[in-house]
Amino acid sequence: MKLFGHSAHRLHEAKVELIPGRLVPTIETADRIDRVLETITARGLGPLVECRQAGAADLLTVHDAGYLNFLETAWADWTRSHDPALDGIGFVWPHRNRPPRVPEVIEGKLGYYFFDGVSPITPHVWPASLGAAGAAKAAALHLSATGAPAFALVRPPGHHACRDMGGGTSYLNNTALAARTLAADGARVAILDIDAHHGNGTQDIFWQDPGVLTVSLHTDPAQDYPYFSGYADETGGGRGEGFNLNLPLPPGTDWTGYAPALQAGLTRIMDFAPDYLVVALGVDGHGEDSSGKLKLTAGDFSRIGAAIAAAGLPRMFVFEGGYHHPTLGDCVFRVLEPSIPG
């Protein structure tokens, strides 16, 4: 299995994020990639292929031009008005109504273009995000050209990034760009998101697209992040009605409850009969990962990987969440292992 990445991610390190009641050191750090890479290369995968950054034409297939312009210029805007020793974090997060308005000042723009306080602007967030998106595209091109599985080992994560809004430490939607790249010639693409949190950005981007099926297994958003997206009655809109499947799970769900939901998701995918499958590979469902509320074990990730491989679809994987360093690389490898060519 070929691995794709981009080294610019190492320069992007936020200092803090806002959680209920306090600012804390961010958990989305560069050494997440190190932990995964150390484990999977020790077990025979690799090396990591350094990819080109994504270009404007690529990004416009999944994101709004105004949002992209904001991301590209946000750090310069921030430092014109605020101390560059601080991360750029907003303090007002409005609902977009009455009608939506983009403020002129950066602290207002941060509130408009991000839906939370865990997604700071840093000096290197733009090149890091471009690199992650470029690696996801390269993995998709490899899959379409060869039919062989691929893994985009990237950060920042992407599945919370909407068409015109970021959040959840996601700035550009790497999983969505991979799917759009695969679908460029009319191929049918399914996305299976196994991160512990709903891929609200991916749902948003493909909400009206009948050519891309989105399936997400995650903790019930009535009780966990992102709270306002990921409910079972969200099934797509317009021509995309019926092409979005959310499978929310109660907090504390272990394999007993997870397995039937996974089977339901894979059954829907097989009924869709896609040409390609993109797996948003988050492992924050592990019971020791403090960012999630599921109770999966390392062995359960082997079962997830086996179920994905048994579907027999041409597939690729994009790294998303996962923050418990002692188990991070092992859980990722367990999902990938059944897809590694023999």
C-alpha cells in the first residue's frame, strides 16, 4: 500500500484550543503523524511519498472561493491587528441568518468562517492544509490509475471542513477532495467515515450530489461534538436526497453495538455499487481516546478493517482523528492491514 503525505504539516502547531470552561493545549499536533508513521513503517508499509500541494482549481471543486481567500490571508490579517505570538481564535460564532454577513475585521471573519474555538489560525495553517489536500488528491490519482489501495497520512484533518466553513481543527476537506478527484470522470464514489465524530463537512459538501454516497458512523451528536450535525434524519437534499446516511451511536458503544451499524453502512454502500470507496480513517473511537465517547478496542479496528476489505471495492484511506498516542499507530495499521496487497 502506497503512503502519501506532505511535510508542511510539521510547521503548523496551534498553541491552544477552547473547550468548555477553559483554553487548553491543542491535541491536534504534528507528532500524531510521527506515531502512526513509526508503527506502520515498522510493520512493512512505506516510505511516505512527498506530494505537491493542492492547487486552486482542485480546492474550488469542494470549497467556496470566499472561504479559500479567507484561509489564505487570515494569518496576515490577524497579525495586522493582534499579537503574532497568539493564535487567531474568534470569540463570536453567529448563526448565518438575517442575512449572512462577512465582517471586515479578522476577529469577525474568524467567527464567520469557523464554527468553533478549536480551529486556530497559525502562521503555517494554510501551507499545511494545502499539503494535506494535495496528498489526498495524489492518493486518489494513484487509486484511479492502478486500482491499488492507498493511504493519505495527513494533517490537519479535514472531515469537519464544510464548503465555506472550517472547524474541528479541519480547514480543507481532504476526504472530500479525494472523493471529488475520483468522481471527476463520472465514477460513483462512496465515503465511509469511521471517525468518532460526525463528518459534518463532508456531508455538507456532498449534500445535493447523487454521485457521491456519504456514510458516517459516529457518536450521537445530541450528546457529542459537533452537536448540530449527524442526526439520522439527515439524508441529503435535492438530487442528493437519500445519498447521505448517518448512523449515530450512543456514548459508550462497544463492538456489540458498533458491528451492526457498520454492517448497515457497508450494506448501503454495496447497494450503491460504487466504483471507489474512500475511508475517512479516524481512530478516536478507541476507548482510551479522551476526545471520543465510543468504547472500541484495538481488536475492533482489525474487525473494521476486515469488513472494509471484504467489501472488495477499490479503496483508499484518509487519516482523520485519533489522539491517544500509545494506541494511535496500532489502530490505524489494524484498519489498513487487511487492505495491504499480499
